[in-house]
Amino acid sequence: MGSNAHVPVLLGPVLDGLKIKPDGCYVDGTFGRGGHSAEILKQLGSGGRLIAIDRDPQAIAAAPVFLTDDSRFELVRGEIAQLETIIGERGLVGQVDGLLFDLGVSSPQLDEAERGFSFLRDGPLDMRMDPDSGTSASEWLATVDERELKQVLRKYGEETNAARIARAIVAARAAAPISRTAQLARIVEEAKPARGQKIHPATKTFQAIRIAVNGELEQLEAVLAQSVNVMKKGARLCVISFHSLEDRIVKRFMRNAARETEQYRGMPNVPEECQPKLKIIGKAIRANESEIALNRRARSAHLRIAERT
């Protein structure tokens, strides 16, 4: 996957979806390695502005100099759930022309064994997107009770063997701390039936624990709610998700925001504050075969686009 490290997913559809204006103000809420940001900036004129956000200090440190030296660009270390605060501090609430969120873990994070995201590379079982704060995956596994662990595996990983895997993890940690990615992967492999699997047995377990440790779905729900407040009329919201849990949240949010609030649904003379806040633009967009051939990460990507009304 190292070859995918700097390939921005669904780049063309994202740039089309944002309808970039040369003098507009845009936010890349998930900077990563700056692939999308670099291409957005190319389409901005001297009066344009791009604010990028990331909570990973390694992503901040790896930002290309040609971006950080550009006066139109600002890179902020923070969580996407802080969107409204970050935009408010710059006096730009209600003035943003476009928002992009490319969700999930990035290829560089997966490629770095020390980050602990991947079962394919043995490393410390960390999984934090911001290694400087919060609880690591190993610390979380050391204290979580079996019932909660089962619920996390079932809800966030959609793991059908959640009960069996949770039981095995709790039994294993009683014998020795679970501190390495290979160690956790082996526990899951031994606990889970091996018949007819197209993916690694530990895939769903690692996904579920990562989502729980980083509060990813809570972050997503928070930033979606804040997005309508920071955008101006006609602004575009583009969200790329990589698994069904994220995509369902995005789809439901956009659908609900494209309707009147429930008490006024179907009624005339709807108060302005209760009118639809978004208009859905087309259906979910997926990568074509040529992009998937160049970037395997794109195979599960869904892009949804909405416009502020």
C-alpha cells in the first residue's frame, strides 16, 4: 500500500463536486498527506483561501513546503469535531464555500508499523490518530469489559463472531497484556472460523477497535451538524467514506438536512429556521476501474455531495 500514500481518492469527482471558485474559502477537514489540498489550491486565485485540519502530528509535520509556504493556505492541528470553533476563530462562520472530509485511516498511517493500525505489520497496539492524547488500543483492551467489547465489535466492525472474539480477547489478556498488533491478530484468527473468508479474519476487529479508540463516528456526526452552520448559501459539502457505518451516517444526515424539520414536513409557510438546509447533489459516486487499479484504497470509497440552501 506504500504506493498509495500520496494518491488522493476520487480527486476528479471531489474537485467537480466542490465547484471551486477562484476567490472562494474552502476547508479540507482531513488533510492527511495533502493530496486533495494541493489540487484545491491549484484552482484558487490570489483571493482564495484554504484551511486544512488534521489531528495527526505526523501529517502536520509531513506537510509539503509548497503548501505551508503559500499565503492562501493554513494548516491547523485539531479534530474535525472542532470545525465550528476553528472557523469561528477566523471569523468565517457562514462564509465557507466548500467543505471536504476524506474519512478513515490514511495509507501512510497504515504503512507505519509503529502506529499500530495494521495487522499486516507487527507493531505497538496503539491505533490513535493523535498519539499525543487519548487512550491507546492496548490500554483500552486492558480494561474494557467483555460485554462492551462484544458490542463494539458488532456495531463498529459488523463482526458476526463478536461474542466469540470478545471472549477470546478477555481470556488472552488474563494471561498476558495484549500490546502488539500481531498478538491481537493471532488471537482473533484462532477464535474465528476460517471458512470462506475473503478478508483477513482480524480486519473487522481492527476496524472496530480503531473506531472506538478514536471516537470516529462521534467526530463524524459532530462535524456534519456543524458543517451547515459554517457554509454560505450555495456552498458544497463533499464527504468520502470507506465503510458502511460512515456512509450510512452521511447519507442519513444529508437526507434529513434536505427536508423540513419534522414538525413542519409537508406544511405550507415553513419558518426559515425549519426549512431544508441542504440539497443532495446526485447519487453516491464510486471510483472507476482505472482508479482502483492505481489505488486499491479507492475500491471501497463512496463520495456524497450536498449543497447549502
